[in-house]
Amino acid sequence: MKFIFVKLVISLFVILFLRHEIAFADKQELLETAFIKESISVRIYKNLKNTELNSVKVKLQNENRNIKIIEKENLTFDVIENIKIRDYLAGVVSKEMPLSWPLEALKSQAVIARSYMYAKLAMKRGDGYDLESDHMDQVFSWTKSNRAYLAVDNTHGEVLVYNLGVHQPFEIVKAYYHSDCGGHTVPASLVWPGAVDTGTAKDKSCAIRHSNQWQYKMMRSKQVNYSHFKKYKDKILFIAETSIQKLRERIGFHLIKNSPSEIEVGADFVLLKGRGYGHGAGLCQWGSRDLALQGFTHIEILKHYYPKVVMKKFNSILNRKSLTELKINQTIVEGLYSYSR
């Protein structure tokens, strides 16, 4: 009996191990395929009605944009655009961070935008496109800004990596970022269950900035125990069983700007008070600006916000065997970097 039990345990371990190996191999293959892509598909319009679609088609066709239209079961339409990776990253940098900010801050934004993009490309997706062009992924819009392209080109091939080891040599970080942390960032896993924590950071400048203070008054629900909440340092992340991020999604990101630090409960209202803007995980954009003004390089800025990860170049991530099998001997990604080793 004992022997049979041991055999069952060993069999279960082998099955779990093989499942892990297959899942990792699939992800590795997806990522390696992503690295040799020159362009990606981005959903730039969604849920358009037929009348809206016609005007959008005329506009995009006049601009010679590489698009395709997907008709959905609810009789609305999505517009998918094929965009070169270099152009995509420059467009994200131009929309996610003011281009007047220091170049080192823009370079930090370029690295995390690239990391986020490749992390998403390594995930299987059956929607007919790779990424959204709005806050559901990264905000994108075409740009001609030399500074945006300079930030992308000067960080070419740089991505954030975690889980380094012999068995699983790399994992691209799905690099989260937000506008203003209000004094300190929070672990990603406390915002989204299952998210990988890449470390946290303090930002003195965000803790004293007057312009980032906010408050929001809402109706009190008799079903909610507002005295029961969970905090990380001074930030309230859960009220009763509801996460602040879910509350922000439901009520509005512009109303509940980030995790509050105070809750005032009245007879028929609840007043939330806080500092900062955004979910609070990963890089703080206003904080990165202040660090860049102090003379920090983009590498030092990224180390500050992601202390549990390292930055790598493409050629140090993909192994030689994979490169040989894929026959990569041409210029890859962004049209600038070729494997020469």
C-alpha cells in the first residue's frame, strides 16, 4: 500500500513537472517568435458602429495606414493596425509621458514599454491582435517626435527580466507603471492577485507635492463595513472584500485617483482622501522625472523602481540553440540590432 502511494506521488510530481516544462517551452517559443517580429497588431478602434466605421476607414485609408477590419458577433467593428515595433514604442512614449520631460525619464519609459509589450506578446491571445492602444495595455498614438524616437533608439534591445536561473533562464517583466505614487509604490500582487512583485520604492518628492492630493465623496452603502480595510503602509488597498482597484474601475479612475490613505465615514456618505494618481505599482512617472532632474540615469531610475529585476539586452536573453533553430541571422526587431556573436 505504501509502495503504491509513493508511486502515485511520484507520478503526480512527474505530471506537474511536465506540464510546467510544456508551459515554459510554449512561452519561450512565443517570446522567441516575438523577438524576430518587425511589427505588431494593435487594436486602435473598438466596438464601432457601421456609420462610425465608414468615417474612420476614409481617414485611415487617406493616411495609407496598414489596417484590417474585424466584424464581431454584436454587429460592431474593430480596427486593427499593423505597426512597426519601433514606431509603436515611440508612440507609447509620446502618449504615456510628456516629451518635455528629461531624456533619461523618457528612456526609462521606453524600456518599460518595451518590456510590457514583449511580456504581452509571450502570452497566447486569440483576439486577432496583440495589444490594445488604450489604458487596457499602453496608450499609443502615432508621433513624429525626435525625442520619442531618441528614447527608443538609445535603449534599443533593453528589457527588464526576472526569475533568472539555470532551469528557467529568463522571464520578461510585465512592467507596470503609473502617474504619481503619492510617496511610495505598492506591490503589484496587492493590486492584481497573481501579479509578480518586482519590488517597491519610496519617492520623497511625490509625498510633498501639493498638486497630487485628492478626495472623493460617495454614498454610503449599508452592506459595507468601512471600518474593515487592508493597508500597505499608509495606503488602503481593500475596503471590506473589495479592492480599491476594482472600486476605481467601477466608479472611475478620474474620481478615485489611487489608493486612499484616509476614510471618513458619515451618516450617509464616505469620504476618501489620498495622494497620487494611478494604481501605484511599478514605476512612478512623476517620481522618475524628479530623479532624472537630479541626474539619475535611466538604468538607475529603473533599479530604483524595480529592485527585484535586472535589465538585459536581447542577445543575452535568447540562447544560441534557439537562435540557430530559428535561423536568426538578419536584423531583428526595431530594425536596428543584429545578432553578431
